[in-house]
Amino acid sequence: MKKDLYYNKDLKEFARQLRNNSTKAEIRLWAEVLRGKKTGYSFLRQRPVLNYIADFMCKDLQLIIELDGFSHNFEEQWKRDIQRQKELENAGFKILRFADDDVMNDLENVESEIMHWIRVLSEEPS
């Protein structure tokens, strides 16, 4: 996979704004699990990909991690999330979704699930 094949430069400024206005759950997951190479892989925050901005993305594993806040409980947002996920999966990405509440109240299990998928994806042939 070409490293920046799905990068959408038109969303670069919007992604920067999102990084500067991260949710508490995004900040916690980034600081305690994903920053640097704590997982053994490099993750990017608020990465423009296709016509979306992924909360967190590991290019090497084609892994996207999405955090869902309260707005994702509404049917219209849920339908958009499903469409978004289908498009990203069709482009070859594995999508992990976690509720903000899980990150804030059960980070140990969130981290465990992320590490499980990192092991699975790192063992798959390219």
C-alpha cells in the first residue's frame, strides 16, 4: 500500500482543528496508550483518510480507532458511522470502535482490545 494513498489533503486544516479541540477520551487514549510507539506501532491523530477524518490511524497496520461520544447514539449519526465504516473497510482498513465512556472508565480493557488487534494485524501477510 502506498503510504499516503488515502490521505485527503483537503481535510488537513479541519483535522488540525479537531486535534486542537480533542475530547477528554481522545486525549486520554492518546496520552496513555497510543502516543509514541507504546503499542510498537506509530499512530496518527485526526488523520484525513478518504472523505473522513479518523480519530486515530496506524498506516502500517491499516488500523483505524474511532471513539464514539454521546452524538453517536442518535440514529442519523449511527447511519453515517455505518456508511463511513463500510467505505473505510472497503479501502482495506480494520476499524475498532470504542465509546468515550469505555475509554474514561475501562481503559484497561480498551487497551487490551487494541493490543489484541495489533497482534492479529501484524501477523497477517501484507
